[in-house]
Amino acid sequence: MADHSEHVVRASLYWLVWAILIVATFLTAWVATVDLGAFNTVVALFIATCKASIVVLIFMGVKYTHEKMTRPILVGAVFWLLILLILSLADYSSRYAG
Amino acid sequence: MATAAVTTERKNYLNAEYGIRSWLLTTDHKRIALLYLLSITLFFFIGGFFALLIRLELLTPAGDLLTADMYNKAFTMHGQIMVFFFLIPSIPAVLGNFLIPMMIGAKDLAFPRINLLSWYIYVAAGVLYIYCLATGGVDTGWTFYTPYSSMFSNTHVVEAGLAIFIVGFSSILTGLNFVVTVHRMRAPGLTWSRLPLFVWSHYATSIIMLLGTPVIAITLVLVVLERTLNLGIFDPARGGDPVLFQHLFWFYSHPAVYIMILPSMAVMSEIIPCFSRKRVFGYTFVAMSSIAIAAIGFIVWAHHMFVAGISLYSALVFSCLSFLVAVPSAIKVFNWTATMYKGSVSFSTPMLYAMGFIGLFTIGGLTGLFLATLGVDVHVHDTYFVIAHFHYVMVGGAVMGYLGGMHFWWPKISGRMYPEGWGRLAAVVVFIGFNLTFFPQFIVGYLGMPRRYWQYPPEYQVYNVLSTAGASILAVGYLLPMVYLLWSLRYGKIAPDNPWQATGLEWRTASPPPTFNFDETPEVTWEAYEYDKMPLPEEVTLER
Amino acid sequence: MFDNLPLWPTAASSHARYEDWLFIFLTVVSVVMTVLIFAVIAVFAMKYRRRHGREATQIEGSLLLEIGWSIAPLGIMMLMFAGGAVLYFIMRSPPRDSAQVYVVAKQWMWKLQHMEGPREINQLHVPVDRDVELIMTSQDVIHSFYVPAFRVKQDVLPGRYTTLWFRATKPGTYHLFCAQFCGTMHSGMIGEVTVMESKDYQAWMTSAAPSGSLAQTGMTLFQQLGCNTCHLNDVQGRGPVLKGVYGNPVQLGDGRTVTADENYIRESILVPAAKVVSGFRPIMPSWQGQVNEEQLNELIAYIKSLNPPPTGEAVTAGAPGGTTPPPSAK
Amino acid sequence: MSDRAGIGETPLAVEHEERPELRHHFADVEQQRNAATLGMWWFLGTEIMFFGGMFCAYLVYRRWYFPEFAASSRSLDLIVGTLNTAVLICSSLTVAMSVRAAQLGRRTLQVKLLLATIFFGLVFLGVKAYEWNNKYKEHHIPTFSFSANDLIKENQKLFGLDQLQNDPAKLQERKAEIQRRSQIFFSLYFALTGMHAIHMVIGVGLFGVITWMAYKGRFTPEYHTPLEIAGLYWHFVDIVWIYLFPLLYLIDRRPGA
């Protein structure tokens, strides 16, 4: 069998990711001070999710992995988290509606 | 007639090494399974002792044997020990641990040292729990409902909470080990569609352990912090919401029921085909129903909270979802029954347990529908009806499965046969004792007797007397196997490698197996359960 | 009949009949299924028991069967869901003109206050054939108000109101249990619900209520506390007019709209700043620690009494099972 | 379902390779490595749910007590928080680079990068300690003489207190309520950051061992699994912080609010 040599990522890509993350961090902090109404939270979480995604894809190597299970596990765990959050919050948001 | 020739003693996992160290530092999954067997048996008897106290107290309507506080502690510790220290680890940590590597043709689990670590974590938690018990115990009910547990109880809630937090990690690590082992360690040729259903079920169980357990762990930590540091997250007096605790608690504790029952279903899926000499009916459906139970089990938790003050709409949604989980459970029952159709059924001990399991699990599952039905649940919630229901699932289901599995694989584990006649007798005694104990509780529950009552109105007495009588029979049923299995270790017939002529890979190695399970890594070229290609077992199972 | 062997709980409320029929339906389905499974196992075990010279016939499975025995139970279960959901919906929708009783639970007793004034401990007297709504809260831990004969149960939570309603259909004395574990004397937190004929109830009421109705006590308290200096009966007051406010939507200063139910009124007394009515300044003092749970109930009762009496279209409590004979005839 | 995953690719029939790092029950290094990384990924799934319970509590109370949460969040130091986030991102870079160095077999670089990672990790924890100490001085640690007085002073308008000045009783009560609710925020703040910090401490300890192993030359381009899975853990802890930062520090920083 062929040796499964891992994908060696260019150092410049890592630096690029790092730069994006740093910029995004300061961006979140800055955007929070701009009045966007209810969208402040949305924007903050959107940026956080983008940051998390590139960390997962590049730094954690999910983009390059041969491992077929990584993605299902990740998606599964996030899905499970959403089950917990959405179904519990559904109770809270409909509690006084009746 | 025992035909197994007495050969010169082969090297096996039991006699490979001697001495305490060789056990306490072992990384052999089979030895770790036996360590678990010893420790969970200990806890089973401690938990059983509390059950005995409860049943004796309830013999009369007045609270006369125990004080109210002692009674409250007795049912709390009965529940916590049985759930967290017996049922959850029982089949996975003993039979799963012992068998999964062998069933998939591996030398060991993927992480043997983590496997040993998880046993030590279990022991640490067990010691802490026993410390809690010895210094006065805990009285919150196994559910730890706030604000009673966080602000009002004067008992050792912190120790109990931490013990259960710790034992959770044992469960997580076991699940982790199983999942990775199933993915990575299968023998050549052993595809997913050839996996024994035992492995499928344990895979599903492991998913629940991995994704559910951390939630209860953190929830109990928050309760402990609330008691020690006054955090107030679940305390209404400080702005918190006690119902939030219930959401987080049941998010794990409902799926935890499936942690207890899925492994038992795993055992059934091995025993029934073997003693019917047939392929399992609808392999794919049985396998997939395990995964479905694990997944759907996570979206039904608030059916424990229909009268707890959740919103009307939330209750409607959760009720509807709760019925869904009955479908894969029903699929399993139907498929097992269909497996016996046109088979060649023998009444060996494991098969008796299996038939008992199907019957009791059917009753347990169907009464679950009563609890999922909103209007009915309002009446029977927190009554003995619920107690009867979950004992039918957890004792009638999980414990029957555990005992059936112990008998089925006893020759493999110990290298000895158990006495068949005694085995059948014990199975029948357990079945009768169980029904006598718990069936009356359905009626007394519908009459309205609330759970966790130390004294009760006299009109409920007759059912409680029946229940206590049944419990004493059940106790005999549990002690019998204890005695004759121990007896067989010394006096039992030497077991052949495959006494049942079963198809699993674990039967293709020696009994007891060598340290690394197989002398040569097997290559699998057959489907699971090809009983048409197996000869009938020797007289061992046919003897009278 | 069987004095020591009761088989069926007394059914003494409008919910009870419906619930019993639902329960019978579920029981029949379950018994049929259980008997079927047991019988099939027994038949297979006997008919196909191991004999010499007979081999098992291998069967792979059947997609049709699998789908059949998945869909059919699901259909029956959806019936159960629908039946249970309708009953639950009824149970959670108290009729508007029901008699109201305030319940305060504490370790380990039930304190009940009738709107008309009488207070009881571990005893509840209600008239027959009258909708009764309980508005419940707890002083300490979670309790649960449970009357098996009425088939009603509701957890009673600290810091919040939960409600429960029933219409008793049969005079008699029934158990009142606490169903949620609440500490040492959990099993001692029991009482009795006495259902009386209307006449008897009236007689009991007059003998038990020397101090006037709950709303009247509430009115006195309202004046004692000086609430009436701001909450006038016209829009000149510094606080909102309370007449007719109960049960109706209230526009808040921050744009939200809430329904002025017990929880809202309670919060407005204890934490006035939380939800200030649009057009008013948050100047009301808090009464946290100055009025106890019973006095709160009196005040709320008074504010409710300011509503004009309901005009007809009250939610009917009639259970669909009402036309069928009660199963207690068994 | 991927049939034959890990089987077709890694035949077990090959002879047992003689490698020091290969444990007896694996057929080859490839299988061992795959098992370890898969295990770490599942463990991270568990970790997501571990933080999930607290996130759930956070979301419920944030909805209920938004003004108090906003005010409490504003009392956290935004600049320090942002810089600390940047520090953690730098540590993630060094971890990724050290794995790369191992892939390329550059041992000295690898050790330097690992030491940098530990350094950044310690800086993060140090800053965290500094922030907690500030919270202590501000009486913002629940039960340690917790007081929301400063929040109340700074957020008169948000809490609607400016309109209550002529009603001392009412003012007092509203203040007590703000005290309770902001205490819930800080309870969650310390639970979440505390749990994160515990993960960081474990991470730093783990990387201490990894660095030592790297220094001893245990890692080769073919075998550096411990480094890899420790890296996965570190990145995960980083991601948790990426969410905690906006959830805790940036609830409402709008100037006019």
C-alpha cells in the first residue's frame, strides 16, 4: 500500500490564516461598538463561526485529511449541540405564549 | 456427556500471569472486563440492599421500619447506585469490553491503557460514593432536582454529585474506546454489513455515552458549585430557573435509558439467532434501529417534564417526538420474534432469558406509550406506574439481558459450563419474581400512589405486599446464578471452544481465549449469523 | 365490592372520564400487543423447538413486513398522541369563569385560600359541577399538586405561578398528594379535597368565611398599602388604571406586549421596574419582602375582581368523553 | 456508511513492523495513528457537549436578563480580552507550524515552536489571572462579597434608575434585582472561563510533555501522532475561546445603548 504521507501545508498559508484570524478578532471587537441593532450579535457570531471554520479546516487539517469520519463527527456533535440548545430554548420562548 | 477432551492446559488470559499486580496493571480488555464484573456486582448488591429496605418499609402503610430520612436516602441511593454504578456500566463494561475486540477479530481495544484508566475512574467514583454513603448518604432522589438538591437538602449532595460526575468519565472513555475500536480495528473482510448486531448496538450506545454524558457532568458540577459557592444558576431565589436543571438533567438521563437497554438488545441479537439456529430476521433493520434509537432518544427528553411547568407547545412537540422512538424499539421486538419463525429453537438458559426479555421489554415499552400520551401522563407521572414502567425496561429488560448474556458467554469467559438445570430454574424464578414485584405497581400507580412515599394510605397496601413478596422471590432469582456460577468456576464441566456452535468470531478462539484473543488474525469471508453453515451443538445444550 | 383490593381509582372530575377512556384505549392496545407477542413467542418456541432431523429454514428478512410493522404502530401511536394532546390542551386551558383558589405549598403543607375568603390547610372544599382553577406557587422547593380522583397533577414551583383546573363531578372526599419529592416529610404532605353539593358548599362557605372574600381583603390591603394613591380609577393617576387589566394584553414601554396574568401582576408588585406599562414612568416602589405570598394572592384577587364579569363565551370544559358512561361503573 | 473503511487501506496481514512506537495490538503504525486521531475527534465531540450545557444556561439567562448581562459584559476589559484572543490565535499558529516542522523533520524548529506555544498559553493564562484579579477587586466574583454597585452607577440609564431617584424604596429593590441578575452573569462567566482555563492548563501540561518528547527526537516525519492529537486539542480549546469572546465580552458594546 502507498504510504499515506500527510499533506504538508505551505507555511505561507498558515501565516495567511493567522493574519485573517487576527484581523477578524479586531474586527469583531470593533464591529461590536457600531450600532447595528439586533444584528450586532448575529455579526459577532458569524465572524466567530468563520474563524472557527478556518481553524478547523486549515489548522486542524480537516480540509486535507484522509480520515472519512472527521466530518461526520464534527457535524454530528454540532447537530447534537443544536438539539440541546434549540429544543430547550423552544420551551423558554413559548412558555408564556399560551 | 462432556466430550471435550481434557487436554494439557492451554495458555489463556486467565493463567497467562498470576498475582495482584498482573490484574491491577493489566491492559488486557478481558481482564479489565472481569475487574468491572467484580466491581459492578458489588454495587448491584449494595443497590439491591437498599431495594430490600424500601420493599420492607412499604410492607405496611405506616412508616415504621425506617425513619422518613432513612427511607428517602434508601431510595435515592438505590436509584443512583443502580443507574450510575450498575446499569450504565453493566453490559458495556463487562460483556462489551470482553467481547467487542474478539467479535471484530482484534487483539484488544484501540486504547488498552485508557480502558484500564476508565476502570480506575469507576473505582475512584465508587469509593467516593461509598464514602458519601458511609458518612450519611444523600436524599435528593436520583434526579437531584433543584432547588431541593442545591439549597434545601442537608445531606451529602456534593459528594454524590462529584462521584457521578467522575463516573461519567469512565463511561465516556469506554464509549470512546468502543467507537474507535469498531472503526479502526476490524479484521480484514469484516465489513460494516458483516458486523455482529452486538457490535452495532454497542456502537449506538457509545454515541450516547459520548454525546450525552458530558451534559450531565457539567450540570452536576453546576449543582455542586451552587451548593458550595452559591452560584444560583438553578435557584429561583437568586434569579435562576429550576426547570433549566431538569432540561439539562434529562437531556442526558433520558438517553441514558438507552445506554442501559441498547446493550441488552445487543445480547438478544446474539442469543436469539444462536438458539434458533437462524440468521437474524432483517439484519439491516435491527442494526439501523439501534442507531435510530440512539439518535431519536436525544429529542424526547422533556416527556419527563409534562407537569413540571414547561410550555404547552413544547409539551405537545415532545409528546409527538416521544412516540417516534417506539418505532425502532418495536422493529427490534418484531424482528427477534420473526427470527424464531421456522427455526430450531432450544430452551437453553440464555434463550429463556431472551424470551423473558422480549416479553418484559414489550410490556415496558408499551407502558412507555402511556407516559408519552400527554393527558394520561398527567395522572400517572411520579406515581408507581412510572416506577413499574422503568423497572420493566431496566430490570425486565437490561438485567434480563445482562444475565442472559452472562450465561451465554460464561463458557467463553470462564472456560467452564454452568449447570444448565439450575440456570433454567433461576431464569424462571427471576421471571416470576420480577412480574410479581412490578406488575402490581402498575395498578397501585394508576390508583394514584405517588412514588417516593415513605408512608401511604392503607388502601394501597395489598399491592405493596404483593410487590414485597415478589421482591423476595426476585432476590432468590438473583442469588442463584451468583452461587452456581461461582460453583462452576471450580466444578463446572470444561467448556469447549464453541459450546453453542455460534457463529461469532469470539467462538472461533479458545475458551478461555488467549491473551491476544487469536493466535492468528482471522480473515472474515462470511456474513454474520450464517447458522445454516454451522453444525448443531453437542449434547451440552440438549441434555436434560 | 373489594374493600381491600381497589382496582380502579374513583373518577370524580370531568377530566377523569376522558382520561380513563384514553387509558382504557391504551390498555387494550397494549394488552392485545403483549398477548400477541407472548403467544407468537410461545407458538414459535413450541412448534419450532429443536428436534432431530429438522433444520431451521433460513429467511433473510422482508422489506414489506418491516415497513408494515413500522408504519402500523406509528399510526396507532399518533391516535394516542392526538387523544392525549387534546386532553392535555383542555387541562391547560382553564375556563374563564372558574372559581379561583390560591395555593401556596411549603415544606410540608398545602395552604389554600378561596377567593371568597376562607383559608384552609391541607383541606380543599369545592362545589360539585363547578370549574375550579388553582393558582399555585411554592415558598421553598418544587412540590406537585395531585388529586388522583380528578386525574390532575401540576408541579408547584417557587418564584412563579402554575395553574391547574378541574370540575368535580361527584361529591365525596378524595386524596390530595404531593407528587414531587420535596424532602423529609414528602409523604406527609397529603390532604383531602372535599367535593360538596352546591347548597352544602354555600353553607360551608358562610360558616368558614368570617373575614370576607379574598378580593375584599385584598381591597383593604390595597388601601392600607396606599396603592390607591397612584392606581386611580381614571387616567389621571401616576400608575395605570387597573380596572379590566387582568387577562388582557398590556403594551409595555419597550414596545413589547404582555398578557396581564397572575405572573405579570405578581412581578409588577414585587419588581415593578421589570415590565413598565407604556406611557408610565417606573416610579412604583417594590413590595418585595413587604407583602407575603398570601397577601400577594389577596392583592391579585382584588385586581382580578375589578374586571367586569365575563359575558358568556367562556371556554367550555366539556370533555369529549362526557357522553359516555364513566368507567367507574366497572 | 463507508464499507471497509480502514481495512482495504490497511491490510492487517502485513507482517508486524518493528517500530518502537508501535503498540502490540495494532497491525501497523498507520492503523495506530488513525485510531488515535479518530479517538481525539470523538473526544472533541464530547467536549462540545460539555461546554454545551453551560452555553444552554447562558442563552436562557441572556434572554431573560439582557440589560444586566449587557452591563456586566461591558465591565469586562475589551482591549485586554481582544489582545488575549490574539495571543491564543498566535499559539494556534505555532502549534500548526510545529506539526508542519515535524512533518518536515525539522526538530529544532519544532521544539522552538512548541516552546512558543507554551509561552503563549501561559501568557493567556496570566492575562486571565490578571482579569480575574480585577474582577476580584471590583467585587464581581459571586459570593466573594459580590457587589454590582459599580455596574449600577455606570448604567443608570440602561437600568432605568435615573427615573427612580425620588423613590428610595423602589430604587433599593431594583438595585437588589440587578445585583442578583448580574451575579448570574458572573456565575456563568466564571464557570465558562474557568472551565476554559482548566482546559488551557491541561493543554499547557500536555505540551510540556510533547515538547520534551520533541526535544528527545521522538517525532519523525512518519510518526508524530502525539503531537498531532495534542494539536487538535489545542485548536479546539482555541475555538471555544473564539466563541466565548463575543458571547461574554461583546454582549452589547454599542455606544448609545
